[in-house]
Amino acid sequence: MIDGKKVLFSGMQATGTLTLGNYLGALQNWVKLSDEYECFYSVVDLHSITVRQNPAELRKRARNLLTLYIAAGLDPKKNCIYYQSHVSGHAELSWILNCFTYMGELNRMTQFKDKAAKHADNINAGLFTYPVLMAADILLYQADVVPVGIDQMQHLELTRDVAQRFNGIYGDVFTIPEAYLGKSGAKIMSLQDPLKKMSKSDENPNASVYLMDDTDTIIRKFKRAVTDSFAQIAYTDEQPGIKNLLDIYCSCTAKTPEEAVKEFDGRGYGELKAAVGEAVADVLGPVQKRFEELSKDKAYIDEIIKENADKANYYAMKTLRKVQKKVGFPERIR
């Protein structure tokens, strides 16, 4: 708890380009959570280097991502928006937690298996211990809640297990975090394969809508979206392509699936695709405009980076000093 409010932590990697799924499934919900929780939103650039990165490109993407956080509506005065690499406590706590995490637990992580298959030429130790760094990210700020998708639940369970193990040995050190599952737009699927999640790493450029896509590109991608041969607009698992389009439409218009189905009753797939594309363009337009404005104000973004890093470091060190003392490290002379 900070000033009577529960603490929330989340973050995104500074790789690839954010998609509509990232916005509707995460960023949009983050903005709504700002009043209820003390929020720490990180650009998790330490995680990014488990895969080889171009240094200049990584720096650029990290800054763009931080700027997009603000452009999407996150107030940097109310939320702590910072670079993970600017808070050394993430790496320090990660090492300590490594010593309380079992190999068998990490071997069971399905995301490691997936990433190892994709990057067979670079299966490094960081890729294997990635979930421990994620646990450190969360526990460092004594987070009460963590917004996660279904694919991240396994990592959160590991975080809880490690925290409980540490607390069992040393007493009440870490807050045990709970999952926060957003209700709307929690999982936006690929436009070309509606059985898999929309991803910023998808090799098919028509599969994902990116936050900075212009209106024409957005409309074109939705026109090419995969549907089916049922020739009816219904919200059902038997029509995953149509269901995904309706989910996106509802997330952008605040309508319920029932309302959307009624609206498009008797209309064709082409009309649905066009309406969804227009709704998405309307939602992303203001975000894109704000991003362009912020990108031109270098001094403002630099100030936010420094102020928020100082705030994050303050709270990180409170936890880290307690952990260091518990495990027996010599006290630092200040």
C-alpha cells in the first residue's frame, strides 16, 4: 500500500511496434486503473535483450513506448512511468530471487519453450530465467495486483510461489500479488488467423493493426480480415473471425456484443469490416496526434524520464534494502 492505495505493476517490452491488441487489452485498461491504484508502468527493456537487439533501435523504441504510454492517456504525475533499466533494483532483486527459484519450476514455463523454438540459435540463460526477472519486477514494488493476460498467468503463479517461499524463510517481506483480469478487450486476435493472439512479432503485416497505422492502412487491413462462409454475423466460437471483429468493435464503441450483433443484423461481412476499421481509426487517431505532439517536446519527456526513475528507485530501494538485510548482506555505509 502507498498512501492508502493498493499498488499495481505492469509493463511492456521495448521491441516491435505496439498493436491494437496491446492498446485495447492493456493500455486502455491501465488508464482506467490510475485512480484506483498506485501504478507503476515500466518499459521493460531488460527483458528485451534476451533476443539480440540493434542498440540504437532499442533506445528509439524504448523512448517511443514510454511516449505512447503518455499519449494513450497515462498521466505521468499520477502514474510512475519509467525505464526498467534505470532502476538497478530490478536486476539486483532478480539475482537474489534466482537463488530461491527451482530449475524444475523454470523448466515448466511454456513461454520459454515457445521462445526457444523461435530463437534456436540464441537459447541464452536470460531467456530461461526471464520469469525470475518478471517476479522481481512485481515484488520490487510490493505490488498487490498485476494486470495479466491468460498467457502470463503461469509467470504470475511462479512469482507468488517464490514470494511465499521467501516469506516462509524470512518472514513477511513480500506482498503476494493477485491477478487483475480486464473484462473488455482482454484478448484481441490476429486478423489473419483468429485462433491466435494479435502479436507485434507476427510476420504477416496484415495480421496486426499497429498503433501508428494511418486510417487508410487500418481500413485496408480490416477489409482483408479472415472471416468464414457462414454468411451471418453472430457472436459465437464457431465463427472466430467474426467474433474477433465484434470484440474489437465493442472495445472501440463501448457497445455490448448483443448490441453489435443487432446493429449488423441482415448486413454483410463487408459492412462489418468497414465499420470496425472506421471505429478503430477513430479511437487511434487522437492517440497518434498526441504522440506526435509529445515526440516534439524532448525536454518534457526527458523530465518525465528523470522524475519517474527517481520515484521508482525510491520505492525499489525500500524493498531491496529489506531483502538484502534478510539474506545477510552487509549493511551499506552511507
